[in-house]
Amino acid sequence: MTTKIKILDMSLRDGSHAMSHQFTPAQMAEIAKRLDEAGVDEIEVGHGNGLSGNSFQYGFAHSEDREYFCEVAKVLKNAKLTVLLIPGIGTREELHVAKECGVKIARISAVITEADITRQHIEMAKSMGFETHGNLAQALPLPVEDTVRQAKLMESYGADTVTIVDGSGYMLPKEVSERYKAMREALKVPIGFHGHNNMQLALANSIAAIEAGATHIDTCLKGFGAGAGNTPTELLVAALDRMGMPTGIDIFELLAAGDEALRPIMPSPMELTSDCLMLGYAGVYSTFRLFAQRAAKQYGVDVCRVIAEVGRRFCTEGQEDLCIDVAYDLAMQKKAGQAGKLQEAN
């Protein structure tokens, strides 16, 4: 019997980045209702940076988490409502609010080299009655054995599922396959994959993960997420159907949901721009895109060079404000270079 692949649609959380966190509760509820009716298993909502992300650092959302959770919970009949918590941002207080509003799954996310900081958060979420997933973010290809070791740490803390997050869209299908085969052999809990499309490989990487043993895949309707977006929900559903791995999701209802509920409020379609490609090429987390654009414009420098330098400095999620420092440094270098040329000419 073919194992059912569970689809977690994050259009209303990862897509919040692309909306500058300006979804209204009514918009979230309408899109969630359509996703639920189409048969999506899990739906993640909230600020793009998860619980308590609503701040000067990450950007202010249109509404508070409680409003989003409560409005979406009212319309769901089958799908499980999901939230993201990043240690150092979200706290027990926000988790209690999520629980009160009907959230069923708490996903605890940390940089892939720092699984150890999630222990108290995973244990806390489990003690509160949440189905608890562990996310290993910024998954630039560590050696296979190190990837497995970090995943096993999350499993040992009680995570019900462990997901690798390719937040830059940097990984290649072969790299995904190698890691997921090793994880499948080493872990007892289900494993998942979260891909971004900055190198246009999100769907291919999702399929590589599935073929190597992943059973939980993160997606976004119309790919609507940070950077060039995520694995498009409708594309993955169609591909899995072609592969003889039905998801129980109605492709026609899904397409209608995207066209009628989401597309009219998208600032722009998801596309591969030069700065998105650079995110994938340089291994920079997709959340840096809008920060890099603003900083590059402010200091009159090339956004792709800002992103490349961020990648060289190995910055990761939560350090988006460093785009200002990088853009300033590049502007000073540019100014010094122009002064040098002028001096030579004289």
C-alpha cells in the first residue's frame, strides 16, 4: 500500500513574507476555507516569522496572531491548523494563545546546526498537547552524517515529525536524496521537506525527498512564499497523482482556490527574478529578499551584490537587518573606487 503524502500548505504563513505581513484575518479565513474544502491536510497561518514575529525587527502584521488563529479555526472542518515557533522569538505565552484558538500542530524551527536549542520548546509544546514537529532550517548541505545527527536530536526531544527546510532554495535533488535516504534509515518518526524555488528546484527537490522516504511536504498555493516562493501546492498534487500517489486533494478545487481567493490579492505573481536566483545561488534565506531590496535602494547599490555578500557572511534567518550594514559597506567601497579612478585621471 502506498503511503499517503501529507501536504502542509503555508501560503498563509510563508506567503505572509511576500505580503509584507499584510494579510487580513478575513483574507486568511477565506483562503484557508478553500484549502480545507479542497482536502489539504494541514494549514499554517500567522506572521511570516512565526509566533510573536510581529515586531520592528521583522515587520508589523496587519493583525495580531489571536485574530488570525481564531478566524481561520472557525472555518476549518478537516485540516489541522498549524503554527511556527522560532526559539528566541515565540514564547510559551503565544503557544497558549494558539492552543486556546484551536491550533493543533506546533512546529519548532531552528537553524540546522542548532537543534539542541529546541529541546525545551519541543518538550513544552508536547506537554501542552500539541502535535509537535521539528524544523531544521537553513539546510545548506551539511555532511550527511551531521544532518542525520541534528535530526535525531529533534526526534530524541519528542518531535513527532522532523522536516528539513531548504529556506534558500540552494539544494540540488541529489543532495536531497542522499540526506533523506540516510534520515529514513536512522529515524523512526516521519520526515518532511520544505523547499524554496529560488533555483526553480522546489518541486524536483520535493519529489526527490518523497522518493527517498519523506511523507510530509510543505507547499504554498501558487508557490506564494518568500523569495521566488515555495513548492506550489497544485503542482505537487498534480505530480503525485501522475506518480500514482494520490493525496486526497481535489486538484480542481485547489486551482479554483488559487485563482479566485489568492491571486486577486497577491502583490505580484511568483517569478524568478535576478535577486531571487541570487538567494538560491548564494545560499541566503528567502526572507532576506525584501530587506536586501530596501537596503540596496537606500544606498544605491546592486541588490544581487548585497545578497551575495550576505551569503558570504553566512547570515541566517533573524539577521535580516544586516542587509543595511552590507549595503552601506558596498556603497562605501563603490565611493572609494570612484574616488580612486578620479585621482588616477587627474
